[in-house]
Amino acid sequence: FVGTDLFVGFVPDTTNWISIESSPDLLSWTNIASVATTNNATVFVDEDAAAAGTRFYRLRQPGFGVEDAEAKWLAHAGRDYEFHLQHVRSHLQPYLLSATITVRGGQKTITNAKADGQMIDQPDPTDFPTVEELLAALKRAKQSGCWRVAAIYDGTQGYPVWCVVERLTGKIVPGKEIDQYRITGFTLITN
């Protein structure tokens, strides 16, 4: 455990997507995350473990990958939507970015943008991705061999509720660049 979160480490022996499933009784299983990795070990932190009570885990391969989530998302293409985004990054300041993202007619608008709690007048659009941009970033990260790519997708619409991309940096002194995104308050906009 890490605080009230459960830390699960495993050696997947693949670079394909793996689904992490949980069950309270070993009978019914729910997909709780999808992980792709290019290293020999990976981790997943289950933030819902303490609230869930008894919980068993298993890995399933092939897993539910970003392509599967994208297919769900594209089944409803052309929709207008809005959500609150939190973007945490380990390698650049400011470290915590947040904003409301609105997409109407395929055009992105960023409002209420903050960097480490301070309002931003001119937010960088690349720091505040749309659902389509997040799905594309996850695909690129998986294809480019990132150290770890993980996501939790909305089961109905396929957008990433939470995702993380970890890249190794430095040849002599290795480090990691980590970008983590969380979507809350997702709403379809009806005109």
C-alpha cells in the first residue's frame, strides 16, 4: 500500500496493451485500467482500493487498448463536449495545470486555465488536450516505446478518465518525464 492506494507491480513480458481487472469475489471481473510498457516491469496504483474493500486482481491479454477506446469514442464522432482537465507533469514548471476544455464544432476553447493555482491569460493549447488529442498522444507514446503508458477509460464513451505517459530521458543519468492527465465533469453539450 501507498497511503490508502494499492500499488500493483508486475512483469508483463509483452509490449502490447494489458488489461488490469478487479473482482470482489473472483466471479465477476471489471476492467479498471489498461497498461502498455516497453520495459520489463510496470506498475499500477489503484486509488480506489481502500474504498472497494476486498479486491482481487488479474491481468488479461490482449487488453483493452487505446485503439479500442478510440473506436468507442469515434462511434459518437462530431459531438460537442466539455470537461475539466488536470495535467500534472514532473519535468517542467509549472507542475500542475488545470482548465475547462470545451469542444464545439471541432474547435477547442480553454477557459479557467491555471498553472500551480494561478490564472493563465494565454494557455498553451498543447498543455490542455482534447479527448481526440489525448487518444492520439497515447497511441504515439505506445508506438514510440515509452517506459510506461497507462489509462483508465470511460466504459461507455471511451474517453480517458485518467492516463499517464512516462518517458525515459538522459543517456548517462537516466530520469523520467511524466505527464499525467485526469478528466472530470465530462458533459456532452446539446444545442
